[in-house]
Amino acid sequence: MGFPIRPDADGAASACVARQYSGTLGKIGNCQVAATVHMVTDQASAPVDWRLFVPGAWDDTCADTNKHAEAVVARRVKARIPDHVRHRPKWELALEMIDELAHWGRKCPVAVADAAYGDNALFRA
């Protein structure tokens, strides 16, 4: 339910690029990461919903000083990140997408996720 969408994106102007773990890179690096939901059959899979993960470094409400918050706001404006889009845990993004699938009339009989999701009791509930 989460993967790097641009492991090569390492410019400060690319939205939500931060030093974070990338399974594709197999290490921590500068990249964008998305939480995704895929529909799967025995023959194929396809992403049906996704959310760009906003690291805390891209959320001015997570900044530790006013000066840092102002710099984050400027970077968000330049990258055209809407003000209502904020840092949230990936598991929360995944639950939102599963709920959205239900709203679309799609049932999610099984959810498969890596340990980072499964270790969270709120995600498993």
C-alpha cells in the first residue's frame, strides 16, 4: 500500500520529496512516496486509488520555528500543494482509500499491506 512514485525525484522543488525509505531504492533516499490501493485478480493488478504522502518536512504545522514554517509554506506554494493537504500517516491514507472504495460500491474483502501498516493497531481494527 505504499511505494516510491519517483525514486529519482530529488529536487527541492518536486512536491513532497524528502529523505525517506524507498523499497525501490532499498534504502533511505530523496524520493516521493505514495500510499496506494490496487485491485487484484489472478492475472493482473491495477492501482485504483492513491495519495501522495506528505512528509512532515512539507507541512508547516509540523515546523519547529516560525522561520522554518514560513520556508515550508513558500515551498508548498511553489509546488502547488493545496493548503488542506497535510502530513498524515500512510496507514490513515490507506484507510481513507479503502473507505472511498466502499463509497464507489467496491468491496475490499482482503487488504494486504507491509509491516509498517500491520504493526499499527488502528489500521488492523
